Amino acid sequence: MSMLAVFLWATGAGFAISLLDYAALATVPKRSRRVYFGDPAYLVKFFGHPLVGGFLATAYAQSGAAVTSLTVVIIGAAAPTIWRTLVKSGAGIAKVLLKQMTDEEGS
């Protein structure tokens, strides 16, 4: 699977999640909605989720792991949750990732 295909599959999955989130607003009365398409923060979320998913899936594919379209779709759809988990995990994961990156560059 090419890197462009990985990016597009993951981005498509992210847009599917964004559309499902947006469609869920249809059941909420307009007065009660906290978000709408005119809100810049919501637009960043709506379009940012797919792009972050595409970026994460591409990084995963470049790591040499076995990549299937289903794996890429799952990564694209779950990207915000994956990033939140990485950030919350903190310095321990950052140290491991930095060590792994420097080991790969040294090889």
C-alpha cells in the first residue's frame, strides 16, 4: 500500500467520524447546540481530525509495520484518542520514541 493510499484511507475514516459527529447534531434542537459550522474551533476539529489521522497512519506505515486498509482506517478514525493517550502518557513514551528514532537514524 502506497503512503498516499495510507493517508487517503485514514483521512477518509477521519472524515467519516467527523460527519457522524455532525449528523448527531440533527437530533439536538438548534438552541441547544454548542457547535456549528460557523465556529472556527469546530471547523478546526471537523477538518483537523481527518488530517491528524492521515498523519498518524502514514507515520505508522513508515515504521515498517504490516499495513492493511483496515488497520489504516482504524488508526484514522481513532487518531484523536490515540494522540490524547500519548500526550497523557507523558515523558515515558516520549523518551522511548526519541530513543527509537535516534537508534534508527544511527543504523
